[in-house]
Amino acid sequence: MHLLVDSTGLQLCGPGEWLIEKHGTRRRRSWRKLHIGVDAGTGQILASELTTSDGDDGSQVEPLLAQITASLASLIGDGAYDQAGVYGSVGKHHPDAKVIVPPRSTAVPSDMAGSTPTQRDRHLQSIAEHGCMGWQKRSGYTRRALVEADISRLKRVIGDALRSRTDGRHETEGAIAISALNCMLELGCPESVRIA
């Protein structure tokens, strides 16, 4: 299984725009961050974590991986997951899994790159040889668009806000939304075939 990870922000509902306009009170908007793990083959959301707005994407890989029971072939994420802790977490849970994360623009190879290159060193070498777009096609990074589609589906169907008032209820509301989206996906999903 190829696991795609990403996160999105969800607003916390507060006073409506009409109330703010009428009474003139302005409150700082608060929000939560929903981290999800999606199966690239089925599009199902297999893992989720709801954190505060300052939750780091890389720090949530460990809790997401703890929810995955199947063996993992790869973990694919955006540049926010380019951290040593992510590679360590994946190596601990699934030693044979690949980590496909684009290195930062300022990334340099490790000291061991010449003799025993790490996965990240191999990504840097591939980018140097084939360019960024070539690396994306060769590594399978382009599948990451599927998790973006799931986030878009979540926001279009369910909405981009949490309506509950307490933290425990926020988590329950998120779990219900994910369950509903997975059920909808099971009911019908178009199958596309590339012709040309």
C-alpha cells in the first residue's frame, strides 16, 4: 500500500458575520489542523489526527502510521515532511517502505552519501540528474495529487469548519466526516482508463 499524507486547516465556528457586523466585535479566528493518510489505491482515508493550528506536519506521521495495519510500500508527502523524524518513524514501523518527499531547495547530501546513501540522498541525486519534474515522475511523487483531491472533497462535501464547541467533540466530528466520505467513496467512484 502507498500512503499519501497531507494536512488542511479547519475553522472553528464562532459568531457569524452578521453578528460581527452588527455589534462590531472582532475575535481572532481560531482553527484546527486535520492530518490525513490516504491509500493511493482506493482513495480511502485510513488515518487521521486533529491537532491545534501550530501542529507540525512531520510530527504527526508517527500517530498516522500507528493507525495503519497493512504493510506499507511507500509514504508520499510534500516538502513539510522533509524531516529526519519522518524517515525514522517510517523506518521504525515499516523498514522496507520508501519515503517519497521532495528535499528542500537548500538540502545538501549527508556525509555518507558517497558510500551508503540514504533515501534522501538518492532523491537529491535523482533531482540533480533528471531535474525536479523527472524525479517526480520516476519516484511516483505525482500520486500525491490524490490526497489533495480527498481534501478538496472533504471541504466541498462536509465544509471547511468544525461546528462543535469542545476539543473532544471536534475529534468526533472529524471522525464522522471521514467515515461519511469513505462510505460515499465505496458507493460509487468513477473508473478512468487512459486512452492515449
